[in-house]
Amino acid sequence: MGSDRSASGGSPATTDRPVPTGRLARVPAWLPILLVALLVRLPALNTKPLWYDEAFALLLAAKGPAALLESTLTVQDGVAADVHPPGYYVLLWGWGRLLGTSPWSARLLSVLLGLGTVAIGYRLARDTLGVRTAGLAGWMLALAPFQVHYAQEVRMYGLLALQLVAAAAVYRSALRQGGLIRWLGFAALASAAQYTHSLAALFLLPLALIPIWRRRWRDVRRTAASGAFALLLYTPWLLHLPSQIARVRQAYWIAPSGPAEFIRTLVIYVGGSPLPAYALPVVLFSVLLLVLLGGWALSRGLRRGEAAARIAAWAAYLAFAPLLLMLTVSLWQPVYLDRAMLPGGVAFLFWIAWALGSSSLPARMRWTGLVLLVASFGLGLAGYYTYRGFPYAPFDDLVARLRSSVAPGEIVLHSNKLSAIPAAYYGPDLEQRYLPDLPGSASDTLAAASQRVLGLKAETDIASAVGDAPGVWFIVFRRERQEYADLGYSQHPGLDWLQARYSWEETVLFGELELHHFQGPPSRAAVRWSSAAAREPVDANLAPGRA
């Protein structure tokens, strides 16, 4: 990721292994990597349910650019409605107009963005570290659970990774070859990344500091000029940044971070998230060993003056510096997001690919590292593919049950937006209501302007939401019930209110969701308990009235 050439003075891409002949020469080295990358990014595109963030992105993008800006830029009392720039939402809107807004089509956009990251990452590794290392780095990018996860999710992080990896590649080319087009290209990519996510700066700043560490002052001046142009392109949004920062300070769900997040991110670089509990010891041991091997190989290579080791050092720098910068900023304002470190994860894999593929480490160490890496990838992918816990739930099955069961006059009420927004995506024809977040709390993240644009305004309170309805279908995540129990409540306040005024008829489980049916006056006996959606076993402690 730096600008060094190989020790021989030529391109490292042509010096570290024999050139294949015959039919093998006709198959580009990147082709099987991209094919496998595509295959591992296709499972569960249509079967894994959308969760809150994905459903919100699709519902908002469908409203069009004008509504996107209203939802994001509306300011009330100096606070913006949303913390995210509109870049990804505009792209998703255009994509939806072409291929629709089904889960499969929306996630296909992320798949393509992820493949772009693999392709550009492979090319960057080939140009800097050689063919053999590039092949290993490409396979790592193709299979890394962290990269696969966000190459499927309907969120902006796949686009962010692609833009920042491309920015690093163009920046390297500008440092080596110069040229106005390259410097303008770097500025455009840097600005586009900022329009995708504000945390892009945490990668761009360490990247732009490389000429300073190398004491190449002409490149420092050119980088500063390119950065100034990027800021000029970003100015229309930069003017609104103070109100977005105020939004983060007023209500944001991210908890304060510490040293544990540093280790956690390194684990995610290799094993992804969510990671099954049984897999954590293996992945943690693998990460620690890989870091030790990478550090040892780097130290030996730098002492010997190897050009490839200097490139690997910059890759390690870009793996750790953005993370440390994010954790430092979090001391002032919590902003730690592991998924914003996707480009750092790419740099980490470059460093490890060099250490295991091209360094002078003993063969036994390199093979041990490779075996542990493959095992970690396998455990991480298995955990990701099979995970259906919070905040996922079979919202399509839930909506189908509601359509067939809600009687005239009865209402559907969600305990909060986390289930209401996905249910609204799957059941736009079904009238549904939801309770508001506690104003000013860390979970109060759906501003009034966003609710207005979506046409999904939260109710004032449960009494006004229910009114004199003859029956209520109340939907709540099991985790939310547990959180109230941990706070000392005998049960969820919404269930408490409903049970005091209605009779509990039944509760049906849909994965992590509970669907409680209340009907008629309290004197009527509650008679049924059933399970649905994958026929999960029923826990009697979930019944209303139990702690």
C-alpha cells in the first residue's frame, strides 16, 4: 500500500514465481478468486430476513432523493434528523428503480460492491506485494467472514469499503506516477466515501499521513492539495456536519469503548461477527498467533531492508491506525463501529498474506498460521450463515399470521421500531402501530422527520395507541423483555398495561419475536399458548405476568 518497488527495481508482480504456460496461462489468476467470492456471498440472500437497519434503508431509499434529504437534513433545535450522509441511499434508490426492492435484489447490490472490493484489493496487492502474495490476499478477501457479511447486508458499509480500498489504490498510483487525473481521482473517491459514511475520515487521515512518515514533502503538498479539493467537493454536506454531530451527542446507541474493542476488532477481522461462543477461543488464539507471526516477519524483513516488508508495514499501519484513531475519538464521543473498519480489515489481510506467503518465516510457522486462518474463516462463515438471533426474526411469517388472524377493529402494536419497521416493509398493506423510544435516550434514533418521510409515525403512548380497540396483537423482542427484567421490572410495561385491561389469549413465537394476543375485558380467561415459525419450544417464563 506504499510506493516502494521490489528490491530488483522492477515490478514485484513479475518476480516471485514462474509464469504459467499452456491452458493455465489463459485463466486469469483473479477469475477463480472472484468466482468463489461470488459463491460464498450468495447463500441466504433471499432467506435471511431483513432486520431493522436494512428495512429502514429500503423504505427510505424508495421515497426518492428529495425525501432522503428531508429525512437526513431536517434540523430541529440544532440537531439533524439522521447521522448518515445520503450517498448509499441515493445509490440504493437508483438500484431499486432498475431491479426492484426485494431482499434478494437489494442485497445483490452489496454483493457486487463486495466483489469490487475483492477485485481492487487483489490488483492492489499484486502491484505492491507480488503475484503470490496477491493470490493469497485475494483468497483471504474472498473468504473472510467479515468481508462476506457486509457484502450481503443492505447497508452502506460495503460501498464504503469499496470506495476506501479504491482510494488507497489510486493514492498509491498518484504517489508513484503523479498526474493530475490520479490526484483528482483520489480526491473524488475520498469525497465520495465521506458522502457514504462520516467515519471514512478515520481511514483517509492515516492514509494521507503516509508521505509525512516517509518525509516526502512534495507528496505532502500534493496530498494536501488533493485533500483540499476533496473537502471542496464535500462542502455541501460539511455545512450540515455540526447538526449531525449534535445528533450523535444527543442520542446515539453506541456505548463507550475501551481496550476490549481493540481485541474484538482484530477477532472480527479474521472470524467476523456474530461469532458462535464455541468458535471464539479458536479465532482468538488464531488472531494472536497471526499478529505475532506478522510482527516477527515484519521485524525481520525491515531489518534486512526488504522492499516488500516496507509495503507490508504500511498495510499493517492501515490495519491498526484507523482503529486506534476511532478508539481515541471514542474517548470524547463514542463512535466505535466495527463495520466501519472493513477497509482496515482488508489491510490486515494484506499484511498477514505477506507474512504467510512471501516472508522468510519458517515453513512450519507459515503452515500453522494458514491452517488456523482457514479454520477461523470456516467457523466464522458457519456462524454468520446460521445466525438468526436478535435483531433478526421471520417478519414475513409474522406478517402472514397477522393478515390471517387480526379481527376487524383489533390493532397491531409493536413495542418499538426494531420490529415495526421490518414488519412495515413485509406488510405495507397491514395497519401497524409502534410505541416511541424514550425521548433523549440512546435508542431514540428515529427522528420525527424520518418518521414523517416514511409515513410511520410513532404513537404518543400505549393508551392513545390502543384506544378502545376490542383486541390487541402486541409484538416484542424477547431481548427487550429480558432487558426490562434485568432492570427489576416484573415484566415489560406494555404487557403489564395490556394485561390490566384485556385478557391474554395466546402467545406465538416467531424466532426472537413474541406475538401476544389480548382480547376483550380482563374477566375472560386466557386459554391458549402455542408456538409457530420453525416450531420453537415454548418457555413458560415468557408468558405475560412472569418475571
